Amino acid sequence: MWWVAIAIAAALVGYWLLVRPHSYWVDKGVEQGPPRFSVWLNWQTIIRKLAIAEMVEVVYNTCPKTRYSGFYLFLQPILVLKDLDLIKQIYVKDFDHFLDRRTLIPEDNDPLWDKNLFALTGEKWREMRATLSPAFTRTKMKYMFTLIWQNGEQFTQYFLNQKRNLVTVEMKDIFTRLTSDVIANTVFGVECDSLRDRKNEFYLMAKEATDFGSFRKKFILAGYLLIPKLFKIFKITMFSKSFGKFFTNLVTTNIRSREKLGIVRPDVIQVLLEARAFLQDAKPEMHKNNKTEITDQDIVSQALVFLFAGFETVSTLMCFMSYELALNPDVQTRLIQEVDETVEACKGKLTYESLLGMKYMDMVVSETLRKWPNLVALDRVCTRPYTIEAKYPDERPIHLEKGAVVWLPVFGLHRDPEFFPEPDRFDPERFGDENKAKIKPYTYVPFGAGPRNCIGYRFALLETKILFFNILSHFEIVPVEKTQVPLVLSKKHFSLIAEKGFWLGLRRREN
């Protein structure tokens, strides 16, 4: 009968490890789907039957008419926020209780990751955020405008030189090459042309670092979620040694050249060098305020923030925007008209102020981010015990312990017909002057909410607008035989990607 004892023991262990954790929210009086619901959703994403964005939308629509609901990401309890006032309370008003993001990679496990803005926590995050913020003011964006414009012209000229009426391209490929060149130019201080030099080292390294669809990266991410302590013991890192060596050498060599030759560029490394010089000059006073010096390693880590944030996400925004323009020719026609009018008003030379003044361009970009947000969900970690007070008779106070995780389900909010009627329809007019004011706060959050929102949102918008201004000055974006209609999201990637790619055509404009 030994096998009976083993079966009972296995059942008890299974209950303790798998079933009992899924009663966490029930014990706190929070509505949740049945335990098997969360297990099923997680399993569907693992076996590539459900895209991450689709999972977030399903979770958002579970337990309707509630201010919040419970969910489990594997064994991690997640409180999903739906009430707009509650979102504002947690992400803005009581931000000091939810200062940190959930970090998948254990602390002190990867030096390239540990010190970047995404991974930093507490006061270290506050200090680095304050240090980096000057890089993204309107003034700095105006300086970077020239560098990004050079890349936009270089990109468009590549296709003009082909002297063909219609060029069929896979947009994800060409846009990641563009964003790689922009990041190299505006962040790392080096010039690349990844359309012509398709195997340049910067692009290949950037591609490797941001490819989270590979089996190796997925295995490591799953390990961090399920057995983080074991992965930390064995110091299993997300990034290869060659990747770390390449970018460390690139940045440190760049720094030494600038210091030796007195080179000044309007880029991110320059901002960090200026911040370092400021801290060195004010060292005694800064130490009183617990400020620390900025090392070369810090500069490498922060430069990589823009690689991780800008390479994949901005190119994805560009892909969806080009797709929507191709399938909505009336929208594209109106945008081309605005481009032509701006070219004429600027006498052929676009200025930073003129680009920001393009209202319809802004409407199209905003609607693309509404329908296809890169950040499908935003998490925050409770850093101090916090209580969500009951608001309705059927609620009871929820006491969140330190380490509890809350979600802002961006994809669900953006696709909620209560906030955006006919959410699957691409309609830039939602963001026109008459309608924009009607959008409820915290229903449109493509770059996050509160003090820990995306620091580089101005950069992403500027880069996208410059690119499409250049493209639409010379081309129309049109569907081709390989265009997937309707678009289906890939289940293989963590980010938003079309299942069959973004195949579209660039057709020369007659004039």
C-alpha cells in the first residue's frame, strides 16, 4: 500500500503548492475567477494559444462591475484595478506606497540590468530618475530633433534610391533597423545605417538583447517567475557576456574620447556626463543628501534603458501605425495633406515647432497607441502596507502587505467600449479637439501613470512623427498580397507583434 501513501502525499503537496495559493484573494474578500481560470490563462500563454495582450483583456473583463478583481500570474497574486478613482489613488496620490515595479531578474544577478532605471527601486530610482529627466525636456528634444531627422532622411532616401514605383517591405524589420540607428545616434553617440549595412554589430547586439521571444529568454523569464531563488544562486543572467562586453566598451570608449577631445553632442551620454560633473563639483553637499556618484557602469546601464525601451516598443508603434494607415486610406489621405501643408509652410525645411503643431499627426499617433498600446499592463509593488477602504456595501477593506502586486490593465481599459465606443475601429477623431476633452482620465494610459510613467515618451513620439513625416512626403503606405487582414496577434512573443508580420508596400507618390 506504499503507493497509496505516496499518492496522498503528492496530493497534499500539490494542494499546498498549487491550489492553496489560489485562494489568496478569496480569503481577502476579493472577487476572482475560479482557481482553474488563472491556471488555464497562464497555460494558454505558455503553449502559445493566447497572446499576452489578449490575456490581459480577458482578465480585465472578468468579474465585471467591480472596482478590482483577483488574478494569479503563475503563483503570484495580482490585484487588477478597474476603478478610475482607485487607479489615480494608487498610481498618483499614494505613489509612495507603490514606488517600485516588479523586477523579474533577481537583484545583484546582472550588473547591466541592476542599475538601470527599470530595475532600480526606492531612493536609488528617485535619484536616477531626477538625473535622467533633463535628457527629455522639450529643450533637449529640440536638440535631438536634428539627429533623429538625419536618421529619418537616411531611411527614406534608401527606398527612394531603389527607383521603383512600389517597394514591398516587412515593416518590423525596417523599423527596428531605423530605431537601432536612432538609438545609436542619440544615445550612444555613434552613426549607423542598418538598412545598407544589415549586419552591423550594433544592430545585431540590439536585436539579440531585445528578443524576448527566443526559447532561452522565455525559459529564463519563467524560471525567474517560478523559482527565482534557485536562478539567483546559479546567477543565470538574461544577457550574454558578448552583449555586455560590446556595450560597455562602446560607452566607455565614447566617454574617454569626449573627455580627451572635448566633444559635446546633444545626446543621452552627454546628459549623464554633465550630471556626473555636477555631482563631483558638489560632492560634500550631495553626500549629505545621500546622493551617490555616477560611475561609467551607471552610464552604461542607463544608456541600455533606451535600448530596451526604444528599440522594440517604438518600432512596434510604427508598425501598427503604418498598418492602420494602409487599411484606412481616408485617414492616410488626410495625414498626407497635413504633411504637404506643413512642408509648404516651412518652405521645405521642417522645424521642431512645426512638427509639434501637426494636430492630425498627433491624433493618428494617439489612436494607434490607444488601439495597440505597447505596455499591455503596468504593475506596481506595494512598498509599505496599504489599505484599500471599502466603498460599497458588498466590499470590505483590503489590506495589502509589503510586496503585494497591483496591475493597471492598459489593454483592457483601451478596449473597453464604455470608454471608447467601437474599440476595434481605428478613429483618430477620438483625439480631436472636440472629443479629446471627453476622454476620462486614466482610461488612456499608453505611457503609464503617475511619477513612474515612461520617461522617454516625448522621445518616442518625436521619433515616430519624424519618420512618418519623411515617409509620407514621398510615399503612400498600401496593402500588398502578403498583408494579413484582419491582423492577428502573435502568441509567440511577449510584445505586440502581428502573427504573419507587417507586410506592406511603399508606393511612390506621383508628385
